[in-house]
Amino acid sequence: MRHDRVFVLKKLGLTEEEFAGIMAAPPLRFEDYPSYQRSFDHNPWWRAAMDVMIRTKRLGIRFGLFRRSA
């Protein structure tokens, strides 16, 4: 286990103190990181393109042109 820790710290370029600080920090959710999602949600052209894409995929699945993804 110690060998693995040394290996990871070396690959990430971290000291023991930096790694301990990261591990002691509270966990973050994906929403805590910046994203372009809001700009897409409020863009009418983006919304229309997504609607077309979703409807096209549904039709393709219904008529056997596309397979359902797992």
C-alpha cells in the first residue's frame, strides 16, 4: 500500500502534505465545477437543435434504424 501511495504522489507531482490536504478537503459534487450548461439551456437555437436530435433518434429507434444504447 505504501508503495502505491509513493507511486501516485510521484505521478501527480504532489508532496505528502499537499495530498493530505486534498484528502482532508470536503468532497465536491460535479455541480461545484464551472460548466457551459446554463448558456445552452437558455439558448433557443441550442434547445431546438437538441429537440430535433432527440426526435430523430426516437424515430430511428422506433423504425429500427438505430439501436438502443445500453
